[in-house]
Amino acid sequence: MLSLRHFGICARAATQGLHDYMCTWLAAPWPWYVAGPIIGLFVPVLLLVGNKQFGISSNLRHLYSALLPGKIEYFRYDWKSAGLWSLAFVILMLGNLGRSLERR
């Protein structure tokens, strides 16, 4: 007779609790061939869903427009409505990176 122990994942989920098992599985390192496409598809999906630009070059444009407004037409636009969310995201990511490097 088969029990849950014979099914590996189901046995761990039943003994550990589904929530704890999923949290452990999601927090574990993923192989590059799984994580890479997920990360790579995040930006186009964000562009399609939110119709917002996301990337280092657009963040540099927002930052330059905020800090050094000049007479160059490319940098003269309303950066607060266009890129404030993106700059906040990058600042949070850099803060997390700094915190993780500090712990080492």
C-alpha cells in the first residue's frame, strides 16, 4: 500500500506544513536556467502591464533630470510623474545590496 512517504514532495509538504515547505522551496537558490528567464521576462511584462519604462538607462535619465536640470531637451520633462516609482525601486534595491554587503 502506498503512503505519502512514497511521493517525496507530498510527504514533505504533509509533514512540514504546506506553507513552511513552499517558503523554504522559494527561498532556496534556483538554477540559472529557471531564474534567468523569470528575471528576463519581468521587465517586458512590467512594460506591458504598467506601460512604464524600467531599467538602468531610464533611471539614469530620471536622476540626471532631477539633479541637474539643464537646457538639453532630452532631460527636460516631468520626471516626478514618469520616474519617481522607478527611482524609489532602485534606491530600495541599492539599500538592500548595501545592507547585505555590510553583514559580510
